[in-house]
Amino acid sequence: MTPDHASELTARVCALAPVVPVLVIDDAAHAASLAQALVAGGLPALEVTLRTPAALEAIREMAKVPGGVVGAGTLLTEKDVEAAKEAGATFGVSPGATRRLMDACEANDLPLLPGAATPSEAMALLERGYTVQKFFPAEANGGVPTLKAWGAPIPQVQFCPTGGVSLSNALTYLALSNVICVGGSWVAPAAMVRAGDWAGISKLAAEAAALPR
């Protein structure tokens, strides 16, 4: 898979809804119900971060949910890419980008949303062919003013800001011409997941899905 094709497929995923839930799942038993709740609320693209032992099994379970498009976040190594693809992930997300990681994603036909935190990083990814990138950590790196400033000199890149994004500031990010969607964890609070409050999570998802962009 070429970077150009990968970015085209990633753009399609990002276009599904204004918010991509960023999920840290401790118990794979919750995975299917969580995915169903988020999809029912209007958020079909789901990023399961590889930060817990349950993550890969959660991806396997979520991949079975009709209407869901499940990806793996926090990809750091070639082994992460291979394991995520084997588990059923259809896209990948990384906090940054290395040559070896991008090589692995391209070799395994896994569309990648690579992370950038500086103009030089964004330009290097663009040079390789990645026109859709993750801006991370968004708030710590200057948030909306920074992304707005990048828009003029680097208009070819569309960003998904993640890190510190919430319902209170998502709308401001989504109003930027170079933002395709945002990533956030607020739509699936850990306490609600543990309690099995799927109706409550669907409500949060519907609220996020209704954000204009």
C-alpha cells in the first residue's frame, strides 16, 4: 500500500463522523457492547489503543460489530502493526511516525494516521505522501492557534487533533479548514464503561456525532 492510498483510506475513516473515540479498554468483555453503543450513537470509527493487555482481544470483538470500523492506536513497532492487523484492525494510529513503522504499515496494507507535533514533522510526512495526519498532543502543542497557523503554509495536510480534546473545545477545532475530525476519550468515560452504562455512552456519542464541521 502506498502512502497516498493509505491517506485516501484514512480520510474516508475520518470522514465517517466528526469524532473518533479514543478507547483504553481494560476488559475485553466490554468491547462488543461498547462498540455497539458508540456505533448506535453515530460514531462508527473506533480507535482502540494498544495500552492494555486486553486491547487486541477488544479489537477482535469490536471487529464483529456491524457498522463499526475498528482501528488500533498507539502503534509503535512493526510487531504492533502485525498484531493489530491480525486482530482485525482496519486502520492504525500512532503518536508519531518512524520510517520502520510506516514501512510496516505499508507492507501490511494497514492505513496509518501518523502523528506530527511540529511543522517539520508534518512536512516530512507530507513528503512521503501522508496528507492526513494526527496532531498530537493537541492542547499541549498549542491547540487551535497552532493548527490554524499551520493551515496557511501547509494547506495540503488535513489533521485529526488528539490529546486534550473534549466536548468543550472540539467545536473550535472542527471549525478549522485543516481539521478533518478530532479524537477524544470523553465519549466513553471509564466509569461508564465499568458500569455498563451503554445508553449513557450512546447519548454522549450522539452529542459528539452532531457536532458541525
